[in-house]
Amino acid sequence: MAFTTTIQPSKDTTPVKEPMAGGEIASLMAAVVLSVYAGQKSRKQLRKLKRKLTWLVVKQKVQTLFTRPADLDRKTLTIILLAVLVLALVFISPIAALVLAILGLILILAGVI
């Protein structure tokens, strides 16, 4: 019994370009408006705007570092802290870590935490 193969010609397909998303279009429009606005300013005013923009970006980054994400709830935070504590106790006292892990598992399954 012989194996047979068939060769099918490849389909000539051209990739379809997807339209730009709304965020990309908004970014491009903002860049155009900003370039027109910046073209009317002097160097001194542009440097002042850059400093102001840099300060706003730094403030926003610092603010996002200290705000808690909305999707991080109490249960998730408790489980993370419990896991870190168990991991730390593994090196100090493995039996205490095992007891804490079992106790934590029971509390999580019981719905207390």
C-alpha cells in the first residue's frame, strides 16, 4: 500500500489592513493640534511647556504608584500576605510553615478570609 499526497496550490491572499482604532486616531489628532499650537510659541514658552508637562507626568506616575488598584480586593491581598509569610517560615521553621499553610487553607475554604 502506497502513501499518496496531493498538492494544493496556495491561495493568493493579500493582507487586509485593519482600520485604526479610536485611541490611535485621537492620539494622531492630538499630536497634530499640539504641533500647530507649538509652532506658534517661542523657544522660551516651549521650554516652559515642556517643564510643565514633565512635572504633570511625574506627578501622575507618583500618584499611580501610591493608589491601590481597584481589582485588588481584601481576599486577594490576604492570600498574598499569607503565602509570603508561609514562604518566609519555610526557611525558619518548616513545621510552623506547614501548620500556617493548613490553617490558612482551612480559613480560605471555610470562607472566613
